[in-house]
Amino acid sequence: MTQTIKFAEFPFTYKGVNFISMISETCRFLPQIMLMGEDFITMNKGAIDECLNITESTTRHELKEMVAHINEGGTEMFLVLADEVGDNN
């Protein structure tokens, strides 16, 4: 039997890129994240500044690689490119 994991989605745009912060609905931190509201998005933007080197010359391929790298090993929280949701490529 296969279990499907459902995610709460928090979409936002930063540095001209549409992102979605996805949190597992079973994540113990989800209730606190829901209460944070816009502060959660601000926290995501700060993490992007710390973890991703996005410049005007960053290619789509480079961006996908950077996002994949920070999600590596993740189980409950992921940052995804909005147009990649549901895309298995």
C-alpha cells in the first residue's frame, strides 16, 4: 500500500522567481508556521538569500540545481519552483 503525503503550500515571489514553500500536513511545526503568516514568507526569503546565489544571470538550470540541493534529504519541508509542482522531471 502506498501512502500519499499531503502538503500545505505557501506560495511567494522573490527575486523574480515564483516559489512555493511546502510543509507536510503531518509536520509538527505546521501549526506554528500557520500562525506566523507573512513572517514565514519573510523567513523563507532570508533562507533564500543565505542558501541560494540568485543573480540576474542565474539560468533556469542553475536555479533548479540550487533548489534540488537544499531539498536533498528533506522529509517534511521543501522549497520548490512554483511551475515545477506536480512535475516529476
